[in-house]
Amino acid sequence: MNRPDTLNVPEMDIDPFSTDFLAMPYPDHERMRQAGPWVWLKRYGILATCRHAQVKAVLSDHVNFISSAGVGLANFNQEAPFRPKSLILEADPPDHTRARTILARILSPKTVAQIREHFSAEAESLVDRLLARCRDGAVIDGVKDLAEVYPLKVFPDAVGLEPEGRHNLLLYGDMIFNAFGPRNELLQRAAEKVQPVTAWIMHHCQREQLRPGGFGDLIYQAADQGEISHQEAPMLVRSFLSAGVDTTVNGLGNALLCLAQHPDQMEKLHADPGLARSAFEESLRLESAVQTFFRTTPHEVALEGLVIPPNTKVLTFLAAANRDERQWPEPEKFDIQRRAAGHMAFGTGIHACVGQVVARLEGELILNAIARRVKRIELVGEPVRRLNNTLRAMSSMPMRWIPA
Ligand code: OVV
């Protein structure tokens, strides 16, 4: 699509879903930030922003930038969604509000207080096991042995899922986060294995599969109370299973990578494990697990001197906003004592990550458990990236932990 005449913004030929871009997005983020507050990406016919103020403005305005037309490249008003739409992610008020209210209650700070002990015990024992292997001289994998293992244990436990078959959650997440991008090779390959994975996911959204009292069952209890229909309940459970695993897996993986690449910061964390929460926050800013989300204009939108036509896809680069020098002093520096609050890694506005208290809990507990036992993390060879249209992800990260 050509740039509309009313959108007098720089046109660029960057493809943010190409292999090269996804392998190393930050130089192109910088090019787009420098080009202006808004850019037109010719290849896809979309408006985009890499600056913090504009990303925040779009995400804070759910009237002019809607989610019900999809939060990926595809416009659901013009093409069928690749799966039945999420009742929360791909919805606007008032539909969104009903779903959000239920999930926000289930994932409240009160819930966090209840799950903390189990999440903490699992973090401690996993880190103990891995440290014992390091003491024996073994190389461990920060992704396969930790970042994938911990969220796949604690979060599905809290949802109330059986232990068997949980690897399907990783495959499903990989698929849906690819599906926010174009139909490139990444999506094609993810989509090839989707049938059995989707069947497994939907089966495990059924009430009979969910432990009484777990997050999943609490959704069915909300349906019993008439807050949503019993047809909608499994679709809300699907949201837990969609958004709750791949995000935290990569959040933890990226945090470990940051600490391995910055031994001075790891030293500080070891000296004061109370910095774990702030270290996790800073890693979310610098290496945001979710890199992008789209919105769509439902009507003509006048903003900052631009006139954006109806049905324009608007791409917000969360990860680029988090490195905007207009917002952050020395944005490329990993500083675990920085005030990283206000980063866009969880989004902002009415769609801001509803599970962020749980994500932060997982990050804090793992980094704290490592901090108390380990003084240095050494990479043993290059981390292997797993390219994804939306996620900053890795498949492997061989490392050694040097015990204190
Ligand atoms: C990937 C993702 C993020 C947030 C919510 C959902 C999915 C959902 O399915 O609701």
C-alpha cells in the first residue's frame, strides 16, 4: 500500500520481519527513531514508531488505536483471523473489559502472595540442581535447562495443568507470536506443526482437565457466577496458555544473557541479591521478550499533525521505545540499579500485560536464587537465537556458573 498523502512521514524500506532484522534489530530501530517520530514502512504499507513517547501514546489510546482488528499485521476486518480471536488480546471495550476484569482478579497481587511459596521453592531447587552440575564441571544450558524449565513448571502448575505434554505450550507460543507477523517462512514453518499442538491446547482448556482451585478453574467459576458464558471460559483459559509461557521463558533467557554479558552487573547482583527484581526489570527494558505489537485505526485519526486513514495498521516497537535516548540516559547500557519503570516491555494502557505480576515474580525468584549462589556467569560459546516474528528468543545458551 502506498503512503497516503495525508501522512507526511519518512518512507523506509526496512523489513522488521526479515531474518537479518530479527537477528539484530537494534541498528534498524535506531535508524527509524532518528528518521522521525513516525515512519512509513513501504513493504507492508504500515505506519510505525520506534520512539517512547509515540509508542506510549498509541498504546494509551484504545479508542483511536483498536485491538479488535488484530494486534499483528493481519487486519481481521479484511481477512479471517488465523485462530478464533482472543477474548482479551484481540478485543476492545466493553467486551475486553469483561474478560480483563476476570483475568486481573485471578492474577492479582493477592494471588501472587498465595503462589509465591511454591514458585520460590521450585526456583531454589532448580538453581541448586544446576549449580551442582556446574560444580561437577558440567556446562549447562541457560535456555533448555532453566529458562524453559522453570516457567513450564510453575505457571502451568498454577493454571492447574497436568504435567504431561507441556512442551506443546512452547510450540503453541512460538506459533502465535510468529502469527503476529507476515506470512513469511518463519510463520509457514511454525504453522506446519500447529494442528496437533492446537488440539492439545484446546483439550487442556476444558474444565475437566484443570485442577480445582487453579487459575483455569477460577475462570470456570467466573462463568458459574454469570460473568462470562460457559462457551467463553475455555477461550479465556487459552489466553493463559498463549501468553503465559513463551513470554517468561524468553524474559528469563534474556535476563541471563544480560548478566552473562555484563560481569560487573552480575557482581553487583551477587553482592546485593535484593537487586534481583530491579535487574529483571532492566533486562526487560534492554532485551524485551515481546518486541512489537500492532494496533489499527477504526476511523480517520488526527494525531501530531498527521491524518491517519481508517484501517491503517500501526506498528509499535516496544523494544525500540525501551532504547530511546529521548527517554533513557545511556539507553544501551545495562544498569541493574537504573529506574527502568516506564519501559514498554509489558505494554501500557488497558491492554498492558495482565500477567506482569506473575512474570515479575518468576524473574525475581530465579535471579535472586542465582544471585545468592553464583558470582559469575560465563558463556561457553555463542547463544543460539530462535528467530520469531515477535519474540526476542533463544533456543540455546551454553554457560557455566562460577559458585560464590
Ligand atoms: C500472545 C498473547 C499475548 C497476550 C494475550 C494472548 C496472547 C491471548 O491469547 O489472549
